[in-house]
Amino acid sequence: MRMPDARIGNRERVIELLRTRGALTRADLARSLGLSRATVSNVVAALYREGLVVETESTDTSVQPRQGRPGALLTLNPSAGVVVGIDFGHTHVRVIVADLAHTVLAENTRILTRDHDARHALQTAVAMAEETLIASGVDRTKVIGVGAGVPGPVNTLTGAVGSSSIAPSWVGLRPGEELAARLELPVLVDNVGNLGALAEVTWGAGQGSQVAVYIKLGTGVGAGFVLGGRIFRGSCGTAAEFGHMTIDPAGQICRCGNRGCLETYVGLPALLGQLRTHYGADLTTHDVVALALAGDRACGRVLADAGQRVGSAMAIVCNLFNPDRVIIGGELAAACDIVLPPLRNALDRDALPFAGGHVTVCKGQLRDRAVALGAIATILHATTRFVSASRSAAPTRP
């Protein structure tokens, strides 16, 4: 009875490694997984027959030369299926369609009002998903799953959005069920911070990290913790609500109902509110970043102060979780040259030396695509669940 279980386990491990690391030889797979070459060859042969794995030629000039005849490179079959990723931001919807070789085939973005109606946003996303699939040139039957990110905690026990810190119409809604019913496709939904973290660890600045913290600085302040390659969601999905750490008990009221949350100081509405008196009501985040980078002292000061506050809050997280990587994403990542130095200084000042001294703080690499790509990655992390049902696989590197 053990042999079938072992074969299933090895199949999943091979798919997982090809999904996360791209093209590898059979020898690479055997070394990385600690399996015999014969075992790997048997697993690969079965995946090849199913159309999940193909042989390819390397176009990576950084690949180290190998002794003797090079083995054939294997990759997940890009034509075996596609994944749809949806990012519901505070003020936008973004949809990406990617194939199983991590290649983005098509994408689309639309603007929403900040306090938009959730069901309108869902319907917009459904229409955009259909349009983006058509633009990708891929038949709808090839879709193995849809991942979606929402700007609030998702209760993993019920699937419901459970925070009034986002548009009120989302609270209590089960977006996974809604999207699945409208799209007639399997759907996984998570918080945007979690998905941004997963994307950066899978494809971006967090690759190789064992304990990564992703901070999304935008209209809201989101976060995601990735421990050993897996998202840490807590007991029911509400972990990493970084933006709602209380930094001043006597501070102003936050939309979540508490006082003095970090988000009330470093969220974009708060930062823009400090500057619009002098720069006009039409001042945008892009304007603030551009002015600050050009040397404007007021804009630079506001962004630097935000970095300092984030760094002090981050020190607490470092003391608790001891991450090796802190990744800054979201709209304010464009100002990392200004935000990161005070953030780093505050972290070093407030964290315990052994916690702060071993963490790398860096800018995210995936920019405004991070959440949608994370939504794709979350389907890929459930590869066997969807592949077994559809005889398909998962996207490759964006």
C-alpha cells in the first residue's frame, strides 16, 4: 500500500519543483529531491505521457556548463492549461491570464471608485476575465483555476471577508463563491497582502527566503508572511494585519474602528491629506513620488516620515518572527530610495540586534502586478488539486 502513496508524493514534488524553479534536468530533479534517477525517470515519463511535462532547450546563458552530454531540460507544459489571476484593489481591478510556463498571455486593468460596491467589482472582474481570456487566444476550457485577491482578511473557515477597514459592501461577502458561480470555474480567494508575498517569494525579490515579510504600502497597508515557502494565515486567515497595529492609542479613528492604526499615518489618504493643503486637491500619489524624487522637501519629508513609522512597526514583527527578508511593495515602492533609509534606521534602532541585523530590506520586483501574479501562484500551489481534476498543470515564470 505504501508504493502508490510514494508515487503520488513524488509526482507532486516533481511538479512543485518544476513550478517554482523552471526548467531542470532529470539529474537536477534527482539531486534536489533526494531521489534516485530511476525513480525520477519513471515519474517524469508518467507526467510526459499525460502532457504535463515537455522537454525544452535552455535560453538561459547563466546556466553553468555541465560535464559530459547535457541532459534534456524539463518544464511544465505551457499549453496544458492557463490560470486567471484577479487583483481587487481599493481603487482598481486587474486581471492577468498566464500559461503553465509562467508566461503572461494577456492582462487588463480598470479603475474603481475607492468605496466601490463589491458586487459591481465582482461583475466587472467577471467581464474582464472573459475579455482577457479572449485576448489571450486560449480556449476557456483550458482554465484550471482562478485566483483572486481582496483588500481585507478572508476567513479561511467561512470564505467571508471580515473587516470593515475596506469598502463596507465587501464585509461578510464570500467572493470565492460569488466568482465561482459567475465564472463557473474553481476559485481561490485570499488577502492581497498574502498574494503579493507569495508572488515575490515565488518569482520576485523573496526568492530563496525562508521567512519573508511583504509590506504593501498603498491606499491601505497590507502585509503577508511567508514561512518556509508557505503563507502564514493564522488560525482563521486574519494574520499579518500589519496596517492595523496600534502605534498611538490616542491617535485618530481608523476605518477598522480602532485608534492610531499604522494605516492612519502611512496610508496614501493620510499622506496626501498632509500635502493637499499646499499642493492642491488634485495631487496624486504619482505627483508626490515624482516631486520627492526631484528634491521637493515637503513631499520627501512626508515619505521619509512614513518610512520611519513603518520601520518602527516592522521592528516588532522582526522581534516576533525573525524574518530574513522584508519586501516593500505597493504604490509607495516607487519611492523606495526615499522610504527605505529611514525605514532601515528605525528598524535597526527598535529591533533586537540579532533580529534586525539579519534581515534584508528591499524593494519588490513585481510592482503593480504582484497581487494578480500571487493569485496565479496560489492556484499553482494547489497544482495537484486542480491538475488531478483536469489533467492540466500550472503557470511558469512571469
